[in-house]
Amino acid sequence: MPAHDPTHELEKPMQGDNTKFQELDPQSCPLSGTVLVEASAGTGKTYALSKIFLRLLLEKGLHVSQILVVTFTNAATEELKYRIRQRLREALNSFGEAGREIVREAIRDFDQASIYTIHGFCQRLLYENAFETGQAFDLELLPSEEELYQEVSLDFYRQRFHQVPEELWGVVGDKVTPDDLANLLQHQYRHPELQVIPPGPSPWGSEVEKLRAWFRRLKEIWPLYREEVAQILLGWSLDGNAYGKDGSLNRERRVGEYLAQMDQFLWLPWPKLPLPDCIQRLSWSFLVDKTNKGGTPKPHEVFDLCQKLWEHGERLKEKSEQYARAWMAEFMAEAPARVEQLKERWRARTFSDLILAVERALRGEGGELLRASVSSQYKAALIDEFQDTDSLQYRIFKALFGTEERPLFLIGDPKQSIYGFRGAEL
């Protein structure tokens, strides 16, 4: 092979505490065990991968179909096919008769090369090993999982949102949306090993009823005392910044605004949270706090009810986070069954299902048969863009190729990871 190599990256044999770090030399690096290669963009990563591929053909005597090459997009798959084939053509005249014949055969049979996306590999593995994996043949593969998760989340939201007390629709709706539920569900499918905390009892109980009772009482007496409250506020020596200066047109305007706001609030069928500003402005403790020195506060039932409403409303707002968590836990307890029912109705599977099915099959009763089948077909694996591999995908590669007999090259750049949102962990 040509002596020049533009790759200057680290080869990391993953051997526990005995891990060694050294500059990668694709001409002499070991072709056994598991090797982690950190390869930054522009450092000849694909060149090195192609050279390792060529060495596996020449030194291990492998056929192109026995070397599994995996990457993460269709575009990258096509690029790798082109670059590896090009590398084989460039190397054709660099060897003696025997080596030239091996390379010539590889070029001739390159259409049989096992170069796939991770999902394409899992789909092929499931199809070719349907007995060991227990998979059906006539299922449609959804191009995107988002539609499925959104449908399940929206359905749950439509069914359950009416169970949230009307008073809390605003504050709970701000904390939990259908998109939040869909994202939570997607995260769970990316990390099926995570445990979901079971939903607890509703944190509300009689708390909302207290708010309703005070609201009904305020609604009942407001028409009787509206003008009386206005006169009290206009004659009360209050802080000018909060209510306008005593005896000024600004005071009349401010008080008029608070009364009109109260009219609109009490027109509602329930005390919707968050409560309007007028409830705080007409609450007893707030009025006392804003009374000028020497002023004399005048108690009134309206001020007392506003006080109770405001303090209780603020407590319920703080508890809305607890309600939101309980609601999300309830959703997650039901969501997996809802997803499976919808997929059965659609006769469809997702890309995540392919990964899950392979990982579960390897752990199941047919796992040994499945590993034996893969072992007979693939003798080495090169995993490109390894930084975008999640824990499930890594467990699949480790289970299938994590032995000395079958070399496994994990090639990636942690700095370039773009799929952390979907569970990539390197």
C-alpha cells in the first residue's frame, strides 16, 4: 500500500483499564478486538476507513459482503460507497498478482458490499432473521416517528385536559403542552432503560373548591358594594405610585381601571388563574401596605375576599408544577400502550422500533441464534460517525462484534455530535 497517509488521529483500543492511546496508523493498526478512533473533520477519516477496509480484504481474506460498514444517513452511506470503491481502484496496481486479484474481485463484487445506515442494517437483519427475532414481514416503515408521537400526545391531551380544573387551564397549559408530551415520549423510546416515576394522587382535592367558594361569594356581593368600594379607595390615603395621588384625576382613573377589571373578572364562570392584578390591588394586606403614614385603613368584606383569593391563587400556581409532573407521569404510564395500539392500527413500525427489536432479540431466547447468524455473515464491522450512536445502538454492535475474533472499529468525533437531542451519548 502507498506509504503516505494523511490521517493523524488517535487509535484507542477499548480494553478497560489497559486502554492505550496512540496515533492511528491504518497500515499497521490491529485488525482484532474493539478499536475506538477519534477522527476530526478534514483529517482523512474516510481515507483511513477505506484503507482499513482494504486491509481486511487482503490480510483477513474477507469478501466485501463480510465487512459491515455502518453510518447514520443515506447521503453518508452513498458517499462511503463511492469513496471505498474509489480507494480500491486506486490500489489496484499497488500489489503483486495475488493482491491484485483480491482487489479486482472486490471491485467486481462491490454491489454486494454491506454498507448501510444503522436503521437499514437493523431492518435487513430483522428481515433475514425473522424466525429468531419474531418479526412480521408486511409492516410499513414510517419515515418519521414525530407524527406517531404527536398523534398519541394530542389524543391524550384532548381526552384528559378537561379533567384539569378549569381554573388551572392557563397555568397548567403553560407548563405542559402536547409538544412537551411528544418530546417526553420520544426521549423514553430513545432510552427505554429509564424508569418512569408512577403518577401520584392529584395535588388539588379541596384546594380548588376553596377558590371557587370565595369567588362565588365575591361575585354575589360585588354589585352591592362596587360603588362603596370605589368611594373608600378614592378617600383612602394610599401610595400615589400604586393608586395615583390623593384627590387627583389620576387616582380616579386608576381606581376606575381596577373596578372595570374586577367587573370583567367576575363575569367569568370560574376564577381563572393567574388572577388579574385587580385582585391583588384590592386585597386587604396590599392596601394596608400601601397606606400612607397617618392613613386609616378601612376593612371591608370585598378586601378580605380578594386577600383570600390572591394568596390561595398564588399557592395553586406554585402547585401547578406538581400537577404538571403528575400529569406527565400519568401520560408516560399510558403512552407505550397507546403507541403500540396506534402502530397496530396503522400496521407500521418506526426507525426506533428497528433498533429496539434487534436489541431485544439479542437479549431474548433467540439471541444466540441471531448472533450466530450474524457471525456467519459478517466478520468485521466499521462504524462511522460513532459520536451519534445512542446506548441501544452501541449495545447492538458490542453484542455482535465485541470479540477478538471479529474486529470492530468505532470511528467518530465527539466535537461533531449533532444528535444529542435524540440520545447520542459520546
